[in-house]
Amino acid sequence: MSLKITLRDGEKMVINGAVVRSAGRTELHVENHAAILRGREIMSPDEATTPARKLYFACMMAYIQPEQIELHQDQILILLGDLLDAFETAEAKGTCASFARRIATGDFYRALDDCRTLLDYEASVLARGSGLAA
């Protein structure tokens, strides 16, 4: 079974580390396993400005650059440890644990889902102006 992806005109995606931009509305069928991120899932280095955003960026890089996975995994462990120390709620710590399990099994794409949840926690805490105590 193939993965069907539809891109809007000008939308970017990453396939196995290569950035692809559609010219016009495009439909792709991916017939085998590939590391794929759509435009809304891609974060630039300049956007990695908070601890959770840095964690997301490191996880994203581990997913699309498997040849440098050890470097990214080391960074992920450091960043995750910092967030675990900072987050206070059981829910936030549970999301960190889920993220860690997915990283441990090499499921970086699904770990990005957990990381997006951590981004939401972090944003709500920062909006309240109370540091990282989620």
C-alpha cells in the first residue's frame, strides 16, 4: 500500500533529507519506506528558540538524517532531560516518557507528535509568564 500525499502549489516537503517544493497542485504516491515531512512539520534552525523547540528540531534532524543519528540522539537526551527537570505536571512528564520510548525504538516520526504536545505545554506556560513549570 502506498502513501498518498497531496501538496498545494509551492508547498515544501522533505523526502529522505531532500527538500522538495511543488510546482502547482501535486499528488505523490510513495511506494516504499521513506523519511517524509510535510511543510507544516518542518522547523528551520532559526525557529528552534526554546527548549521544546530545540528538542523538536533535534528529533526532526534525527528522522531525516539517519546517518548522523548518534549526534542527534545525544542532543535529544540532553534536551529531554532539561525538559523533564523543568516540567512539573504528571501529564507533561508522561508526554516526555512517551517521547523517550519512541526515540528509544527509533520511531522519530511519531516522537515528533509527542514533541508537538510538549511545544503546546511550553507555549501555555510561557504565556502565563511562569517559566517552564508545566
